[in-house]
Amino acid sequence: MSACIAQYGPQPVTTVVAIDPVTLENITAIKLSQPIAARPTLVANGGNTDMYLAGATRGVRVIWDPKTKTLREDTGWQPPYLLAGQTTGDAPVPLGKWVIFNNNASPPVKAPGVPICAVAVRMTNAADVHRICPWGKTIPDGLTSNAPASFSTDPQKSLIFMQDMLMGGVFAVRLDQSTGRMAIKWSRPDWRTSDYFTAVGPSNNRVLSSQYLSSNFPSQVQTGTWTESVLWVDESTGKTLAQSAVNGPTDLGWMAQPAYAGRWYTMTLRGTIIVYAPQKCSTTVSRPVSPLSITKCPPITPGVTG
């Protein structure tokens, strides 16, 4: 909805509705103080459920009380998360004691605009706000900024994964749970993705994956003719572990889906499903996957199998 504001004008304020999951009957509803463009994020809190949303001007928290079956907008928790020149964010992401907001769910309307930042707000104190802006505070001439998907996180490691599909680049950011300060752990300027990230594996050997858009994506996004692959990296370092073959475009703001036996699935804009399957680095492997992966196996040493 945020992409239509320039053409049709501001959105009306949002109404939140609580619905019985069995009967689908409306239980209650409230009108919020501002419009919301993205989906909500829910966090259990002492028997209640807190709903966090990215408002047009400030963060929003709605509290659901299952005992009284009521919804209430928390007027004491309305943190400013936007800088002048940024647009409304995607869904916020909980990370420990904090809620993480992004911005530019639609590109900034007026030049030069401000790139995407990560904004950490303490759940118990809306005045405790911290911001990190890895792309800087000004969008360079000829570029713009947009992230149709929310940030992703690793709660075990207090990591935030930031992406901007038009500026390009991916950043892994560590959040200090005590202070709220954020610092860049690693960056991949070459990695361009519109999607969410998926983390799989144990904490000491975790793999991060997402879409890897071609370098000419910005000039082809309107025609839907770009190409892309799937990239798997070491979550701790950002180092490439594997990269799939290049295929046609998938929908923006989605994700590669992990599945049984190490397989991954994506769905293309042409209505096909692509299955990615891991293979051993060995000359004795059965028939190779076609098209071939971008990553290459290391040279085979006699007597050693990969």
C-alpha cells in the first residue's frame, strides 16, 4: 500500500481487528492514531500479547488482553523511528529486549532522500532509541533506496541482517542487549537482495541464505527481466559457502524456503518452482545438476574426497 501514496494520496488510519480463530467472528476492533503499511509482529508479554507496527510517523504498540478481550493502543510507547527523507518501514522485528525498525518500504518520494537505517527501541522504554545507518545519511545521485522485506535476525547471537535492494549491499549488525548500541560485524557490498534471510544450522556453524540479484537489477526491475541466484554464506563472517546457478526472477520481498534433505525451493515470476539440492565436491557424484552452480569445488587431491 505504501507504494501507492504518491499516486492516490495518504492512507487512512489503520483499524486493528481481533478475530476468533475458530468462528472467524470479530471480537473487537480499534482505530489507530496513524496509518500502517506493513504487517504486525506479535510478542507474548505477561499473559498479554503485544503487537508492534511501523506507523507512518512513529512506532506503534497495540496490547491484546485475552482476559478482557480488549485491544488498546499504548500511547506511552510511540518512538520516532524515521529520519526526514525516509519513508514508512516494513514490519518491525523483535530481538531480545528490543524492537528493530527499518524504513523505506517504498522508495523516498523526494530527492535526495535518506538510506535505510536500523532503529532499536527498548520494549520497556520508548525513549531509549538507538540508530545505525550503514549506507550513510544521503542517497547518492542516480540511486534510490527500498527494502520490500523486513530485516531478519538471529536472536541467539543478537544479530540483525540489513538489506537494500536498490542501494545494494548486505550488513550483519550486532546489537548490544544491555545498551542498545549497534555495530557492523561484516558487510557484503556485492550482495543485493529484496528478500528475507534464512539462517539454518547450529549456532556455532550457522549458514545464512537469501536471494542474490544480478548487478543490472535496478534497470530491469520494472520489466521483470532480471536474473538471480541463491547465496549461502557463513553467518559469522559473510564468506560465501555456495551459490546456485543463475535463474529467472522470483517475486520481490519473499525468501528461499529450506526443506527436507538440504533442499531449497524458490518460485519464479513465470509460475515455476526451482529446487536447489546440495552435491558433494567429488568426481564420483551422480549426474550433475543443470545448470551448474556458480561456486566451484576445490581441486581434487588424490586420495582425498570432498
